[in-house]
Amino acid sequence: MLRMGKLLGGSTLASFFRRRALHPLGRRFVASAPKGIRSFSFYGPVLHCVGEYEGTTRRSTNAGTTCRDNVVISGTQAARPIVSVARDHSAGMLKVCWEGGKEEVYPYVWLKDNCRCPSCYHKVSHSRLTFIEETDLKAEPISVQRFQVIEGGQQVEVVWQDVHHSTYGTEWLHSRGFSEESRQARDSRYRLERKFWGSESLDDFPEVSFKEVITDDVALLEWLRQLEVYGFVKVKDAPAEIGQVRRLAERIAFIRKTHYGEDFTVQAKPDPSNVAYLNGPLQLHADLPYYEYKPGVQFIHCITQYEGVGGDSQITDAIHVARQLQKECPEHYRLLTDTPVDWFDIGTDETGEFYKLLRLPVICTDKNGQIRRINMSQPQRDSHFSVPPGEVTAWYAAMVAYYRLLSDPKYCLQFKMTPGTIITFDNLRIVHGRTGYFSGPGERHVQGCYLDWDEVRSRRRVLETKIDPYRSLYNQ
Ligand SMILES: [Zn+2]
């Protein structure tokens, strides 16, 4: 617990579950926060939301939906009243000041581009109707005023030189501030901040109940947030029968199909199309490195488990380990981020013959140096290697060093899945493996499937719009 505390800055996942036990969904609970902050956390450190929530829940008997009674969500970080709006023609900006001292400036060109009137904007489809080449680069207001409307709160009206009238709501402006603070606040909603972990900092796995995420939207939202933050969540107590990964995936969106099909079964079988279908150890890897649009989320459901020694699952936060490698040996890190590697998969499965090939480094970073994707799969690394021969040995040394860290018990969690457990994880971030086992065909049976992060994040945002409206302000 103490070690987990380091990870979460004093709040632990263990306490998350204890609190959850104290406040099961379906019981009335009230979460409060220091006066003026108007923030609450559903159950733990991941779920800091702004707003106030008081309510009870009632589960519907209809699978997949939840009815709620007496749920009051308020205080959606409403902007304070605007006290002044002023034009600054020399800067080409409108300055807006809110009560309490908050100020934002909005470029004229942007304001006009985002006019909400029916001829500029189609409200139902949330779509701009104007043409980019007609953008008024010299837009300038001839007058601005703020006024109060009964239903819509405060509005700012701008009359432009071409006599076009635009009005903007105070909340709309507030959530689109250009200040550093406002942009940072939006970043945290655009993608949830990842929390990295090693095995010693994660004594208690993030866990959710299958039944709850299937039937309750709050539990579903909580799971999706944890998946995005930690990259790994166990879903417990699913029925130990085939079809459950599909049920779970379809609670979010639709399955991402690959050449292995939609929901695939992993069992020891003769002459397999993939080494996962053998019963030897499966090295730590991320699936499908040869896909340019690699499925982002993976589910693995244990239906029957081998009862002898072996068949354990292994999970490592490979981005966390890559960051450690960067600190300990920058040259190894550089080689793994700079050196292109060919990843491939050739064969025949239920969707027919396939020949996949993609060239990417092991560690993929964005322009800010943030790690966005790990490619790791010893079986599916091509023997074609298009680098100068003098760089090859150094690259192998970096790869060996990285793999040793990935499999170090300090970073690698090892556990045996029990029937009914579904592990859900980020396939761009987590590497997973399996220790060998010695059973015959059929004794160990798991079923898996993939989803795309686009769909998972979309579902999270849709749920936030309903359950946690402050976050939905992002795109109102
Ligand atoms: Zn307009």
C-alpha cells in the first residue's frame, strides 16, 4: 500500500477499493469538497471531477442500460459572470474579464470563424458551414456588448465591420480560453494523464466488476478512465464461458477486426498460425506491431485455466520501463527510438491469407518526446533490417537491455488468471506474456478481442457528457 502511495501521491488504489466497498453503487452517497473548489472524486484518485453529485442509483433489469433516480449533477464549473469585454484593435483581440479576476483574450479572426449564427454554424451536426478561403483575416468588431438572457445566461454580442452579428455564451467562451492555464485544463480532458507503474508500486491491481460495468454506466465510465490512466485493469467475475469478451467490448463500441478474426480463441493447437497457439512460454510482446493503425485496447478472458504449474500471465508497463531506460542509458533509448524495424506477419487464418508489413522503431515518440507506442514482438520482427551494418550490434545491445528491464520482476507483474477474469489493457503501452505450460490441447482456454482507442475514448466522452458534464464542456 505504501509503495502504491508513492505512485499516486498519497492516495492508493487500495484505498480506492476500500472506499468503493464503503460506497457501493446503488447506495446513496454524497461527496463533498473544500468550499469553493466544487470538486469531487467518484471513488479514487483517477476520477477527479468537478461538480457536485448526490444521488441514488437504481439498476434497470434491461441488460446494458441503467436507470437513475434522484441523480443531481450540478456546479459544472460554471463560469462566473463576465464583468467587462473590451476591444484591442492593435492586437486584434477581444479581452474578456470574469468576476474574480480571470481574463482571456480571443483573436478576432478566431471569433468570427467560430460565429454560432445559423448561417455560419449548423447546430445539430456541430459543424461549421463557412468556407476556409473566405476567412476574414482582417475581421474587426465595430461594437461589443454583454447582456443577460433568461435561459442562456450571459452572452457577448459582437457586431463586425461587415455588419454580421455574432453572439457567444459565457460558458462557451470560458471553456475555450487561450491562456496557458485554460489550454492545460483542456489537455487533461483531451487525453487523460497516464500514471506509470512498476510491479512494486502496484500492489493492488485496478479491478472492476464485470456485472457492474455491464449494467451500470458510472462503473463503465470509471473502468474506461482507469484503463486510459493505468493502461491495465482486471475485470472480475465474468461468466467463464465463450462470448463474454464480445459482450464486454460491445458495451463500449464494436470489436476491431484483424486477420485473426473478431473474437479469437487461444488454445494449444497443432500447426498454429501464431506462436500464441503453442504451449511454450510466450515472451513479453505487444500484439499486432505490423498494423499502422494498431488496435489500441486488448481484452483476454480466461475461460479455463491449466491447473498445473505454468500458464501464468505477465504484464509490464513498457512505456514506464522505456522512460527508465532513457534515464539509465540514453544511448540505448536513442537507438530504440531512432532505428526503424520491420514488423511482419504472414500466414493464413479464418479471414484468409495475409501478408502484413510495417516499418517502425521499437519506441515511437511524438514531437514532444512523449512515448505513444511500443512495438515489441520477437516472433514478428522481420529478418530484413534496413540499417547500416555498423549500427546493428549496438541496436541488439539496446534491445536486450530493454527486454531485460521489461521482464525484471521490479516492473513485470506475474499472476495466474482464474476462470472468469478478463484482463483489459492498452496494446500501445503494455507488453504481455505467458509462462509455458505442459497440458494437452484444450486444457487452457482463453478468448480475446481488440478495440480501437478512438472508440474507447469516444465512449468515455459520451458517458462524461451524461454523468460528468463539466468534462463535456470540452466540446459544447
Ligand atoms: Zn455568423
